[in-house]
Amino acid sequence: MAEKKICNHPHLNKEKRCLIERGLNTRKTFTSIAQDIGTSVSTVRREILRNRRSDGPSRSKGADKTDCAHLRHCKVKNICEGCYDNKLCKRCYYTECQDICNDYEPRSCPTVEKAPFVCNSCDHYGRCTSIRYRYSADSAQAMADRRSTEARTGIDLTEDEAETLVDAVRLGLAKGQSIHHIFESRDLPCSERSFYRYVENQDIPIKSIDLHKKVKYKKRKRKKVQPRNSGFFVGHEYSDYLELPVEDRAAATEVDTVHGKKGDRRCILSLHRVDLHFQIYILLPDCTTRSVVDALDWLEDCCGGHFSEFFGLLLMDRGSEFDDICGIEMSAFRDGKRCSAYFADPQRPDQKAACEKNHVELRKIVPKGTSLKGMDPTTLSLICSHVNSTIRKGCGNAAPFQLASLCAPEGLIEKLGLRLIPPLEVIATPNILYRPDMAL
């Protein structure tokens, strides 16, 4: 852990401000005050000038009427038209000298123009007509606290920077891009965290409802599952999976099926390489064991003999489409196994949470209930390309496509029809990449 940096210039606290006030009241020099509080003379000087309190001119009975520099020697009379009092204008309480006299010149007080800059120890404070300043520890602390609070509120952007931020975010949201993807693919004038704070405080014209929707969960209807005979998953259960070495489980591929509109025979086989966040979608004619095995056979052929290296460990749920364990594990092109298959416990989707979570990216483009009858492999490959081109934190702020291209079997990505989409062109909204009404 990095050693915490010690600040050599800490902020003044209430105790030190009390010492400054006491020193000013007893006519101490700035040097003496600085020694008392253990800081520099310049710090004392800046503190007094920054946090002194303006009390205005004195309005007491014994105070002078005006703060004119010529007050003591002024002999001006009868400036006002029709005045017959024949007394000095400086004695008149009906008008102000600064309003009628051309010779008026405000008096400067040497006490506040140079050190000590305040009137704490001035004997003429009660009757002085100049602008008076006092240093009070309570007032100075309140001013410092208020400045500290104001510095952390509002929006720390210029008008042009705020406009650039809003336009860029709205453009990305229109394409369905995540906030993290938007900020990593563009040079924006603030951080992702600051953006969320601006939205929360309503400092910019983007509302929380404009961001990713809040998911509403409905109570799931449990399907009646045909019970399997005891021992069907022996050697392939999740407890067996947990006994594998950690490095093997880190490179596992989680498998699931995604369905379209109710009644559609077609479905999508989803394979998610957990450590790379890499997603593969394969269109199945129906949700049967034969279709799943055929899809894995085709994928093995695309890998050119390297299937075991990239998809050597599969973790799936206990859906009936995955019942052919032997067909899933055994190679279609050579003798022996091509992978090891394991199954999560019943009603435990959290045991393959990465795959389940990544379905959100597909559902942004193909919402639940969308028909897959008009879907073709080319369109599905394009959807998969956009999903794999989204910048992820878990990938070190890179896209899964970039990581997979470094370690995937040669030719696999090309045969799957995948390509890297430029960050600003990534789309994750329905009815743009796939429109079932247009495909039919």
C-alpha cells in the first residue's frame, strides 16, 4: 500500500484562528502570531485579509457624519440651494456630503490599508466613519467553511464543456451504449463519477430516467421439470466443478440458450468465455439436444483442432437441451473428449452469473418476446460484434473482442463473422440492428 502523503500546509483550524484574534487584540506583530500558531507570516497575512469581517462605518451618536478626507478643515457652507442656516455643511444631517459636494474625497484609514489590516486594537473604532474591519475567529471559521462547501457544489464545467458533455452522452444513449462505454470511447471534460453526481443533483439537462432503465422483476413461474433418474449428473455436478483447479475454472465457458417469442422453435445458443467477457451467439433451428450438439460440432470445426484449448470447460444449466452429455463432451472429428461439461445446481442461475448477466447486452438489441423467425446468421453475427465491441471495466477498459483476438484459435473469429466495431459506432438498441418485421 502506498504511504499516505503528509501535507506540509494544513488548513487553519478554529484553535489557531482564536490565537490570531487574541494576537490582534493585544497588538502583536504578524511574526509573533505566526510563531504562536506554527506557520509562516504570509499565511497569517492571507488569513486576515481573506476572512476579516466588514463592519461598515460607525453610526454612533459621537461619530462623525461623513468619512470625507477634508472633514476636519472643511469650511463649506450653503451648498444646497435655498439653505439659510448659515452653518457648516458637515454639520447638516439632512444631506450627505458625498451626494452634493464636488470636493468630497473618501478618507483612507492607514490601519486597514497596511498591517494589521483590521481594527481589533484601534482606539477610534467606536466613532470611526471609515469602513471598519475586524477579525473574529468565529466569523473567520464560518467564512472558511462556507468557501469549502461552495467549492464542492455545482458543476465545475464551462458552458461549452457542459454542452459537449450533454451532446456526447445523448448521442451514446441514443445508440444504447452504456455510460462506461461512452466515457471510455470519448474525450469528455469530466469523469464518469462526476457525471452521475451532476445527474443526481440536476446540474445538467439529463435525468436519471434517460439512463439505463430500472429493471422490474416479476415473480417467475416455475416450470414443471421432468425428473431425471438419480445419478444422471454424477461426475458433472457443480460440486465436482468446484473441485477443479482455480486457474481452470477462471477460463470456463458458461453456456445457455436464449429464447424469442413464445411459440418460436428457433433459439440462440449463448457461449460466454468468463475471463475474456467474450460472447458467441449461434442460431439454433430448435431447442433440442441434437441442435446443441450440432452447433458445438460446427464450432469445433471452426476452431481447427483447438476447441479444447479455448472451450475445454463448459458450465451450463440443467435444461433438457443439454441432456446429451456424451454428445457435448466427445469430439466429432477425432477419438476422445473435446471438453468437460458441468451443470449448475437446480434453480441456481447465480452459479453461472456471468452468462446470465451478459444476456442483458443481447436483450438490449433483441428484447424479450421478440420473434426469431426472421433472424439469420449474418444478422446474429452483427449483433454479436456490437456486444463484443462494448468497452468493459472487467476487460481493463478494453472491448472483449480485443482480448479474444489475442488468444482465440486462428480463424475462429473470421468464421464466426465477427468484426471490431469502432467505439463511437457501437449500437445497443432494438429495431436498429435487428427488426423482425423487416426480416420476415
